[in-house]
Amino acid sequence: MQLFTARVCPYAHRSRLALLEKGLSFEHIEIDFKNKSEAFLAVSPYGKVPALEHNGQTLYESLIINEYLDETFPETPLMPAQPALRAKVRIWAHYCDNYFISDLYAVIKNREAEQHGELLGKVEERLRFIENDGFAQLSGDGPYWLGAEVSLLDLAWFPFFERLPAWTHYRGLDIPADCPRLKAWRAAMTDRPSVREIANTADYYIDNYSNYAGEVLAA
Ligand SMILES: N[C@@H](CCC(=O)N[C@@H](CS)C(=O)NCC(=O)O)C(=O)O
């Protein structure tokens, strides 16, 4: 099994975590975005990481790769058994990709101080929505999205929260004080062996997101 990946990429981070959580061995192929090989473009038609090659199949899109891994290697399941809960995992992963990330990147890429407050407020509202309509409904006593067991949903979201120190550094974005479940979840995830094995430092993210964010904007 080969994973085409990039250390800086939160989406590739999702699939690396899934492989580690499931204890699967794989060849890690680090992609240089400025110099994409033919072999990479053959498995990744969008030219994006992550991409996976396994048993003659080429797969891409992090959430789909992760469901494939879970179905192909059902030991240590990372999806719940009940169809309604499986649907919730997909709903909240879809929310991450289709609502949360676009607002997050809008704050980070924005360089106009006048627009900053409004953009930041939108992301904070999204975080409160996750807290109240996500965690409060699904996670019981926690600490994970679905309670006691880690799932693909945790792996879908966590990479964006490992990068939080960069968002705080450049844009003053943090988990709001009225989101205690989200804070506890981030702490619990940060402690997992899979997460620790491939964690990058705050300084790594601050350095690597400087192109996106540019200068620090006052909150
Ligand atoms: N929806 C995709 C997004 C993957 C993605 O955007 N990856 C970025 C890096 S974080 C990429 O490979 N970009 C290629 C490039 O910038 O040339 C997924 O979930 O896998």
C-alpha cells in the first residue's frame, strides 16, 4: 500500500492518522507540489494529496480513502455500526469540508483589517454550532465526537485543530470559551498515540502558513 502525502496537508493528515489508528503498514511518498511526478499524477488525477494505491486500485479524496481503509480492514473499526450514526459521521465530515474549511480559509487568507472581525465571527459561530449541534448531541460524556471511541469523524476534523496555533498566531482565532467540549476533544486527540507519532510543532505550522496568511492582523 502506498500513500502519496505531504506533511503540511491537513487532508493527507487525515489518511495518515487512519492508517496509524488501524495499525496498517504503508509506503509514505512525500509529494513536492512544485515538482509533481508522472507516477503521482497517474494515481491522483486532481494532482492533490492524499492519494492511495492498494491492490491495483488508485483512490483519492481523504474522506473516501478513509472509508475505504475502514471497510477493507474492518479490525479496529473507525465507523460506528448503526446506520444513523454512520450517516451522522458523514453529515459532520461534509460540514467540515463544505462549510467550516471555506470560512476558516477566508479568515486566514484575508489581509484587510476592516473585514477581519466579520470573517472571524463567522468561524467562531461555526465552532459554536459544532459544540452545540455536534458534540452536545452526539458525544455524551466524550471525549470523542461519538463518545468513548475514536472514529473517522475525529480524524476528519483533528488536522485543522492541530494547526490552530497558526490560526491563533496570524488571526487571533481560538476555540471560544463557551465551547468546553471542543476544547476537551482537542486535548484528548492531541494525546492519542497516532496523533503524537506524526504531530508537527506550532512553529512548523506558523512557518508553513506564512504564505497563506502573510502578516499578523489585529483582531
Ligand atoms: N478534497 C481533497 C482536498 C485535498 C487537497 O486540497 N490537498 C492539497 C494540499 S492540502 C493539494 O494536494 N494541493 C495540491 C497543490 O497545491 O498543487 C481531499 O479531501 O483529499
